[in-house]
Amino acid sequence: MDETITLSLDALETLSLELLIRHGFDEAHAAAITRSVVAAQRDECHSHGVYRLIGCVETLRRGGVSPDATPEVTEASSGVVRVDAGRGCSLLAFEHARPVLIDKARTHGVALLALNNAFHFSALWPEVESLAEEGLVALAMTPSHAFVAPAGGQQPLLGTNPIAFSWPRPGKAPFTFDFATSRVARGEIELCRRSGTAIPDDWAVDPDGRATTDPARALQGAMLTFGGHKGSALSIMVELLAGPLIGDLLGHETRPADDDGAGRPWHGELIVAIDPRRLLGDDMERQLQHAEALFEGVLAQGARLPSQRRHEARRRSREHGVTISASLYRELTRLREAAEG
Amino acid sequence: MDETITLSLDALETLSLELLIRHGFDEAHAAAITRSVVAAQRDECHSHGVYRLIGCVETLRRGGVSPDATPEVTEASSGVVRVDAGRGCSLLAFEHARPVLIDKARTHGVALLALNNAFHFSALWPEVESLAEEGLVALAMTPSHAFVAPAGGQQPLLGTNPIAFSWPRPGKAPFTFDFATSRVARGEIELCRRSGTAIPDDWAVDPDGRATTDPARALQGAMLTFGGHKGSALSIMVELLAGPLIGDLLGHETRPADDDGAGRPWHGELIVAIDPRRLLGDDMERQLQHAEALFEGVLAQGARLPSQRRHEARRRSREHGVTISASLYRELTRLREAAEG
């Protein structure tokens, strides 16, 4: 067993901020990135937690992110706000455009946020959940780099193309899900590679199109979509909506900054926000309560809600701090000090 | 092998119209229902084809549809149009509200159609495809009756909760998908029951929560979601968006009219329409062309596009007519004549 270390949320936040700023991110970027990775670590979403800081610094070193770009927010139409991240991080661009998106949704009932030209590495649930905390219903998607084969194919073409959704619950944390349309998130396979663990043989194919349990070969080959042709269809939808619809790239036109393949490391993201009050008026409170019957029906069967485990972890972390592996902690502190050399 | 009979599209349309009108549907309802079931039969989507006419008449006989309701269209907000089907068929309500939805999407960039209080039996793809033919991007969903267990559960709670999406393609039929968030559409299991065919054992559980290959036992038990917890999460999203968000029922609060269980046979549907021109302006044509690279990438691997088989069938049917089983044809003509007795 790897040793672990437990840190307070404040200590983890300070480590993240210092690490990012020392490596050249401006304070606004460092704060936005820190909010996302610390929230993921707090909720025990390890694949989008603080280990991603290593990737952020590597991406910066390779010119894959502008560490001090100021996002530009513009209005495309009464129901659409755009934000150009200027090759900076998607998280900061989202924070800049978020108030306009909320305002448009409250005015028209529904609004879109088209986020362009961004370095994107984070989970989507913190974004949709932050909109649900304002009483909105939110749906987000982004096409990542081409790691996934379409159903019936064996070559990488589609991104892992996550979809996230959040729904406001009176007096409770929002109902939220966030999943890759690949069988698993690429981060899961990367964590297996880091820990030397075999993967199930239905997650991916190797570069020759054959099933593999070797995470390194899987990362070189093509991941598979979840749910066969249905997951593949949803993945294509994500590419279209968060790509050409917003004037941005398809997954196969992008690449991670630490890969020497063709393509740019920046791409788009689409968020849909809906204000239930504009649909329901005075009936809104009653209908939000009505929705609780569905959640109760799931729990009554002994099944779990998608966000349940994460919200339980959040309560634990707030009380007892966050536990990460000692080797990851050493790597992060070394990385923080290395910037001073 | 069952005998078959081949009919022209016109002949099939006439049979459907006569059958529906003789049984009491008004001309507007008969025309809207006929357009949907004949389009499905034309595209060889047998599970939503003309065999559904039998169910429409049975639903009418049991008071599950108002055959002459006039849909009422109202504006909920600048981005939201509502239509109350008045317990009539969803297809007619959609046709009434469609021009307002299109107008709102073109004005604001994005708009919602909240369709309430409708008898719903049809495929969703004809609706989203008709919006894509107007140059819009469209997403539709509806919660059907509670036939499906959430991931981790064994009791019916969720509807089969289909999601449909359509994207306009220059000079080609739109890219369209339409699938149940259950493993298969309930109609597929019903067709197996009608033909006495066993089903795979991962489609459903029997009333005792055990895997079954008997379609009749499956229909009495609980269907399973596609793609495990991810499909289950999407199914819950459909219930929320096309239920409480639009002030309508959850799947478990509804029932088919031919079932003696508790609940009403009418429920809601949500459609999102997006006008790419309001996001892209003069760049729209180039970006629609850009999207074609993704479709070409799928086809280049020997994989299929979701709507490909259906659009091929459409070409065949237009040229050679539509082939249905002789027993179904006899049942439909008998049903048409029976109304005169």
C-alpha cells in the first residue's frame, strides 16, 4: 500500500495556488484552476483532482495554455453569450461568462454559453453544479482530443466527450452527473498506468484494433464508447454541439499539448442553462418538490443517485480534510519548489 | 416465414387515415398520426410503424386520448413556447407549436418547446428531423410510463425515456438519432412477444427481479437502462426535463391506457431548438461543412451513422413501396372495417 497524507482543504488550496503561480499562471487562472481541482479532490474525484496540476504545468511548459489570457465575453444573440478564452484555461473563461449566462437564462427561460479557444482539463460538474446552486438547470459538454473510436470502428476519432447535468434540489446539494461518453474517463486509464494496474478488456483497443488490458497500449490505441451505438451517437452529438455549432474544433483536430501529433490543444465547450421559474412561474417550488419523488424512488430500491458518493465524500473532506497518496504529495511539493530553481 | 404485402406510401397513408377517422379521430389528429407512423414504416422503423395504429384505436376506446382536442399554444417567456395537447395526441400539439418554436429559436438563438398533457406513442425522430430540415439543431425527450429500473435497482420506476437529436447537413438528410435510454425500446419487446421470439437476457428482469428471456415476463417486470449507471443518469435527466421542469408528470405517475394500474395516460415532452446562424453568423455554411469531416471520419472506419440505415430504407420505400407482414395488413384492414359495424 502506498502511504497517504491528509491535508486540510485550506492547505491543499494554498499548495495548488502557490504551485500554479510560481510556474507562471496569473492569479485569476491559478484561483480558477485551484477551485476546480480542490473541489474534485474534496469530492474524491481523483481523476480530476490535484494530480491534474502536474498536467497543467506540463501543458504550460509546452505552450498549450496562455497563463495570463483575459477571457473576452461577447453577446452573440439575446439567448447566446460567447466567451473567447484566448488560449487560456476554460475554467477562468467560464467564470467570466457565468453571470451573463445566468442573466440570459433568467430573462429568456433558456440560454447558451459558447466557450471557445480554451485549454480544458477539468471535470464539468463544478460548472453545472454552480449553476444549479443559482436555481438553474444546466447541461454542459466538451469535445476532448480524439481518443475514442465510434461504435463499429477501431480508430481514434471522437473525444471522451463528457456530458454533465445538474438540477437544483430544495435544501439539498443539486442532483448532478458528469460522465465521459467513453466507457471510462481517460484519467481513469492514466491512473491505472501510473499505478501499474491492468484495465478491463472492454475499455479500449490497442493500436492494432485488438482488445487490451494494458493501460499503456490502451492509451496508444482507441478507447471505446459506453453503451455501444447509443453512447457513440451521444459522443458525436457532443462533438457537433461543442465544436462546429460554436465555431470550434472537432476532437480529431485537437491534441493534448504533451503529444507531438497534429492539431491544436485548444477547443470549445457548450453550456445550456434553463430557468425553471420562467417555465413554471409560481408553480416552481411545488414542481421542484415533485421531482424529489423520483430521487426518493431511486433510493427506495437501494439504488444510488449519481452524485451521492461525491456529496458524501464532500462532507467527510470538510470535516476531516483530504487524503492523497504520499507520492503524489511529494511530487506536488517538489513541483512547487522546482519552479524557484 | 410470414407472408408479406407491399403497398405504395399513398395506399398506406390512405389506409391509416381511413382507419383513424372511422374510429373517431378528427381529421387533424388522423393526419398528424398518419404522417408519423407512415414515416416510420417508410424508414423501416417497424417498432414505431403502422402496427401502432392498433394501439391508437385501443387507447381511444379506453379513453386514453381525446380524438378531437385542439392544442392550445401559449408563450411562457421569450425563449419558451408551451402547448397544451388537451389529452390529444402529442403529434398534433407539436405541429401546432412548431412554427412558434422555430421563430423563437431564430430570434434568440435557442428556444424550448414544453408540450404538456399529451397521449404519446410515436418516435421522436420525425419531430427533430423536421426542425433540422428548417436548418435548426434539435433535441427532444419524453418520459414514457414506468417500465425501467434505475441502475442498481430492480423495480420499474423510469420510463423508456427516449432522447432524439438532429443536425442539419447541407444537401443531405439530417444526422439524426433517436433511442430509448432503456436497453431497447419497449416496442422491440412487444414485437418479440407478438412473434413468439425470446429476448436476450440483459434487456429486462422479471417481476421477481431475475434476468429473463421471456418477452411477456419482461413486459410484466422491469426493463434495464442502456450503458449501466450512465444510461440510468440520462434517463433520470429525461424524467426531470420533460416532467417537473415543464410542470408535467414523472414516468411512474403515468400508465398506458390499456393498463389497469394507477396513473394518467398523458404526459409531457421537451424539445430544445438551436439556430446555428445565431451562433455563427456568416460562418455558418463553413461550419456545417466542417461538421461533415466528422461524419466522413466515421464512415472511413467502416462504421455507420445512426440514421444511415433509415435513410437507405426511405429511398427504397419511395421507389418500391413499403412491405409489411400480411397478418399485420389483415389486422389493419379488419380494424378499419370493424369501425363501420
